[in-house]
Amino acid sequence: MWERGRLESCHRRRMARHWAFLHGQIASKYRRKVNPLVPTRGVVEKGGKLYHKHCATCRATDGMRDLKGVNDLSPSPGLLTYMLQTPTSFVVYLLWVISEGGQRFNTDMLAFTDRLSERELWTIIIFVHAGFPALARN
């Protein structure tokens, strides 16, 4: 399945996004970004509220996307819970993906750069990076 020429279209688009990120093909405003927020309980709770309002519809409350109809998106949303196991550059990747969405890669991911402030995006990222804690689910 992962051999050259055998990847399904949805996987090729997902891999194109990862390739672009790993090879520095993202807007310079995202490079070397550092989350300015401290992951306090309050920030995690606020991030959870924002996540559940803007992201959980497609990603589920735990980042595993096991929601009816979500797997019909092309490609289906990535499994955020598995991404938590990656190096800290993951936070910059998330900022870039959430901000810009998937139009460049012909995916269904919405862009949030005009919907949420950068501070709100960082707050969501803190919640995700905290592992989707139950304290922020209400």
C-alpha cells in the first residue's frame, strides 16, 4: 500500500502536507514559532472549550475522529492522539494546519486563520498537546 504509485489519492494528499512541512515549504510566518502561552489549567480549559466548539465535530472529543460521516471527508482527519507522540515541532505543524486549512493540498480541512485569533489557536494546541483532558470537556 505504501509503495510508490500505489498510494490512494487521500493518502497522497495527506503525505503532501507532511512532506511540505518537513521540507520547509510553509509560510515564513510559521517557521520558528513558539507558543507564548503557559499550559496552566485555565489555558487548557479554555483550549478545550475552543476545541469542542471548532474542532470536535470532525476530530471527536479525543482526537480519534470516530464520528459518523467524518471518514467520508477526503482525506479523513488525521488522528491527533497519535501525533502527540511526535517531537515538539508538532505544535508548529498544528498551528500551520489549523491556520491554513487544506485548500493548498485539496483536502476538506477548514482554515481558521480568519475565524480564530493566533492566541486562540495556541490555546487549542495546548489543549491537544495536554492529551484531550476530561477537565475541559464541558
